[in-house]
Amino acid sequence: MNQDYIKPDNWSVIEEGFDVTRIKSSESLFSIGNGAMGQRANFEENYTGETFQGSYIAGIYYPDKTKVGWWKNGYPEYFAKVLNAPNWIGIDIEINGENLDLNTCMEVKNFRRELNMKEGWYNRSFNAILKNGTEIAVNVRRFVSLKLDEIGIINYEITPLNKNAKIIYKPYVDAGITNEDANWEEKFWEPLEVSKANNKAFVTAQTFKTHFKVTTFMQNSIWSNGQKTAISPSDVETKSDKIQFNYDVIVAQGEKSSIQKIGGYTVSLNHKNTLIAAEKAIEKAVSKGYELLLEDQINAWSEIWEMSDITIEGDVKAQQGIRFNIFQLNQTYLGKDSRLNIGPKGFTGEKYGGSTYWDTEAYCIPFYMATKDQEVARNLLTYRYNQLDKAIENASKLGFVNGAALYPMVTMNGEECHNEWEITFEEIHRNGAIAFAIYNFHRYTGDYSYIPEKGLEVLIGIARFWHQRVNYSSNQKKYVILGVTGPNEYENNVNNNFYTNYIAKWCLEYTYEQVQKVSLEYPLDHKRITEKVKITDSELQSWKNVSDNMYFPFSEEHNLYLQQDGFLDKDLVRVADLDKGQRPINQKWSWDRILRSPYIKQADVLQCFYFFEDHFTREELKNNFDFYESFTVHESSLSPCVHSIQAALLDKMDMAYSFYLRTSRLDLDDYNHEVEEGCHITSMAGTWMSIVEGFGGLRVRDNTLHFSPKIPKEWQSYSFKINFRNQILTVVVSQNETHFYVNGDTKLALVVNGQKVFASKSPQN
Ligand code: BGC
């Protein structure tokens, strides 16, 4: 059974009742972030039960030397680690001589967590009866500021309920932390300096090898019944990597005492002197104060929701699901900094060890294109342009020449930092998604300028890679691609993965066309680029020859594209006939058994139908969908969304709806039994696509928005907004009708179910 303890609510994620077995899952689900930093919902006070501690800073990583494969030529030297950053949230609490620890106290009552997505804060409240008999009520609110993105703030309130209490608050900053995921059990942080002034303290540390310098800071104030007191620390405990202040207060029964802790990070990516920057960050936050910071937070989130909210009437779980996804995406990446990207776990866990996967181009770009200013998606494309040299170096390590580029499967700075051979060397389809995103950006935004400026060089590097990666098979009389892993990672080292061959062919064709277009329309850029990359007509013709003669595995008998050569030789037992107790197979079966099985981790052939929908007939989609869906176990978070979109297109609305719930509530309901490791951030953009592209039927064809709206029977209505070429379109779909509104006085022509219509002026204007 999936977990089901999260209370349905339109705007909040809520947990009620204290259950030690759920701590790690809730730490993931209640994570908070602001694009620059974030952390899991670890308790502020010490907790001796099972927990997964995690605080993270965007762009800070460690190249952990690989343990395997070092003897294979071309093998990446390191597997990057998302770093567990120094802890600024810690506040140990002593009550009448006893440490507060929810794992060991006599009783925990009324435990409740709320992640308020509308306003961007996390709250935890409970009553605890300590072994010494003192009963306290606790309410803690924490947020990381969107406006001042180097700071977060905690308001920790305690009310002794049955007697007076001597409370010692022990806020600290600690850089002596380790990663759960470390290849050699080494420490990743080197402490440099600990300092303090009044109620402020600073720990500066740097990462080994990468030398990112970070000052982690805190500033504390003690409050009594809502009034700030003049109390200063009675004691300061300093170690080389940690500093802790002790504040003693006597609180009468029934009175409320609190500590407010401002904390956060200043990093060398942004500042020369991180200590001075930390002083300034504190000053700004203190001058605002908790209430104003909270007000700013609510306003900043309201601006985000104004553009990106999706409403669903009549289905609270579906509503909560989509808002959770949109909230998490915005917590992870806001598009302010082109050095950053969207890690699959965002600020919610360490898994995946890198910041950037093909997930960004294949899944996230549509969300950011439609809900933010166009610059944000352009920044994401520029990120790859800036890493082109490294992609060329990466390909050359594998023996490719002449500027062929292989983008990494996982990267922090452009270097490959994943180290399973079947992924690093073989999951080369990622190169295709990077090219596809360039096409998609132009298709959606209408802004071609990116291609002559930057995109074409990326496309040429990628086309050169595919051109060299194929080989001519005199047996097939076609070009083949051998030894790859497709998107379905439950198959490795296969020949002629349909998706890979198709996207390779498309990349060659598309790049060929863009070289021609740039040559005609942007002759100066064409000259600059061709001189730089030294491309010749014969090279272009040779690409064309390969793309025109690519081999695709196909079964005449089943009228199907085959996921790869030999797929039909498998023991084709459908997922429906597989004992439920065997799933998820990645937790129940050996890897060897998985590889031989017919089970598909995520959309593979169907991923091709998703990207290139208009290249195939509806009949072809149906045949391939019915076949492959029946073998798919969706053990990648990226899988249900594509299936939901295609099921909606095929009018399988019940199926589309259940895939929608699966994608949108993947973490909230923990379908894959792994949420304690962190949330699946990148697939959350897929959830957005399943509403906008799936149910709404949004497509862009010939510079025009097309819709074919459908609605699950469980919903009364839904609505979403998109930014299309700087016009804001609101789409409202109910069981009987659909409305399209455009902001301002402009007109917007659309095609709805094949008919041309105009969006009307929004009633709110
Ligand atoms: C999927 C990949 C994906 C990665 C990060 C894996 O489980 O198979 O396609 O890029 O997760 O989300």
C-alpha cells in the first residue's frame, strides 16, 4: 500500500500525529527552499531517532573520487556529491535540566506539521511531556526567504503547561557535518574560522578540492510573551567547526517564551568576502524583523502563484498534488542565475549526486517557458552553451574527434560526474534532449535569436557526435547505433534503441536545416560559426546521408517499433500478470533479473512519440502505447507524466487521470517507496505537463497555440495560465465548456479542437 498520512488540503501539506516511522519521509515532504538554498524538514532540537539530516546550497558540490571503473579508459574521475551543507537551523532545548528529544520524552501529543504552499512557510507544533514531568506546548515556524535569498528564519515558541520552567535555548551553527552518500567516508568540509559578536555567530568553512567558501551564520533574539528581551548568552561553546550560544530563561506556567533565529549562508560563488557578506545579510534581515520578512515571503509567493497556479475544482487530492509540484519546482529553481540548474532532488536529499540531468531539457523547460519570463528558459539553454567545451572534451576522452560533443548524463560544471558505465558511456540519448530543447524553445517562444547566437554551435557539436557514433551495417544496409542504454535504464548495452536512433536522426536533420537557415538569414553569424567550427558542405551531406538511412527496429507482425533489437525475444508477461508482491522490482529483484525481464522503467519508445507526436499517426501511437504501457512499471518518476499525456490524447481518460494522480502525488503518497531519500523534483514539471499538455491538449504548431481540452470526470473544472510570447493566457475548462482569456487589450488567435478562435479579454481586466 502507498502511504496515505498526508491530509488532503487545497493549499497545505499537513501531517497529524507523531510516528517515528514517518520521520524521514516527512523530512523530505516538508522540505523548504528558495532557489539558492534549502533543507529537509529536520527538527531544530536534537532528535536521537532515525533521521536524514540535510541542508543544501545551490551550486556547491564535491567531486568524490570514484570507487569503480577506474581502470576503464574514459571513465569519469569522480561522482559529484550534492553536499550536506553546514547546519544553521539547530536549536537544542533544555527544559528543567532535561534535553528535549521527541524520541525519548514520555509522550508527544497533538503533533502537527504544515507546509503552507500559498505563503511559503513550514510549521511544526506539538505538546511534549518530558521524563521530569514538565509538559510543554511547542510551535515552530521556519521559512527561507525568497526576497533575501541568503537568509532563513525560525520562530521557536515554548509554553510550559503544567509548571514553571527553566529553559535553556542552545542555538548553534555547525560545519562538522557529513554526507550520507560519501564514497570514502571522508569529510567534505574544512573548517576555517569561527567568530562571534553579540548575538551573532559565524562559521566559515570551505569544501575540500572544489574550495567553495561558505560562511554559515546565525543571529538570535529571545522573546517573552511577544516582547523582545535584552537577554544575551550565558555561555558560548566554541569548537573549530561549531559555535553554540546558551540562553537561560525562566518561564512561568502558561507564558509563552520564544527564540527567533535568523540564519543562512553567504558563498564565494557570489561574494569575495563571505564573512562581511554574512554581516550584511544579517543586518538586512534584522532591520526588517520577523513579521516583515514573513509578509515579504507571502507577497513573493503570491507573485509566483499569480502566474503559475493551476486550480482544480472538486478534487482536493488532485489540487494538493499539482500545487505541491509547482511549489517544489519554484523552491528549487527560479531562473535568476544561469550557473544553476534543477537537480532531480532539489534541496530535499543527496541522491543523484549531481545537479543537471537530461530531465531539465526533456521535462522542466516547458514549465519554466510557460510560467516565467522567457529569459529563464534561455538561461537554462545558455547553461549548456557555456559547457560546450567540456562536452567536446568529454567526447574526445571517448575517442570522438572534430568537435563532436557528448554532454554528460550528470553534471555540476560540464564534466561528466556519473560513474556507472552503462549510463556514462551508453545513455547517450541525453545529447538528443539537449538539441530538442533548443528546437522547443524556438517553437514555443518564437525567439530564433538564440540559435545563431549560441544554439547552433551546440547543435553542430551534437550532430558531429551522432554522425561518428553510428556505423554502417552492411547486413541492414542502414546506419545502426550499437551498445546503448535508452531512457529505459532496465536495459543496458542494447543495439538500436528506437528512441536513441530516432533522436539521433532528428538531430542530424534539424542541425542540417539550421545551418542552412542561419546561412541565409544570419550570414554574419554563419561566417563566425563556420570559421570557428570548420564545417564543410561534404560534412553536411554526410550527416544527411546518415539521417536518411538510419535503421529502426520494427515488427511487421505486431506493427510496432521495437524498443531495441530483440525485444520480442523476451518472456513477455505483462505487468498486470506480475504478482504485486514483486514490486517495485528494483527493490525486490536482482539487477540481472531486471535486465532480462521485459519490464520498462519509464517511457522509452513512447518518449519518442511524445517529442515527435506529429511524425506519427494516431493509430501508430495507439498500437505502441497499448503494447509498451502494458510492460511499464513506472519506477522512474519521469514515466507516468508522459503516459498521462498520451492516454489523454487517446481518449483513455480514466487511465490519464490515474497516471496524473500517480505523477502528481508520487511523493505525497510515496508510490515508489523511496520518498525518504528526497522528492522527485524534475518529474514535477512532468506533472504540470500532464495537465497543460495532457488534459488541456496544449501544442504549439506554426506559431499558434492549439488546444483540445478534456477533463477527468472526477473534476468540476480546472484552470491554468501560460505566458505565450509575452501574452498571458488563462484557460478554464469545466465539464461543459472551455474559456480562454488573454490579459490586456491584445488579441490572441488559437486553434481549439481544430477551429480557429480568439481568446477574449479577461473578465478581471
Ligand atoms: C531516470 C533517468 C533520470 C534520473 C534523474 C533515473 O531514475 O531513469 O531518466 O534522468 O533518474 O531523474
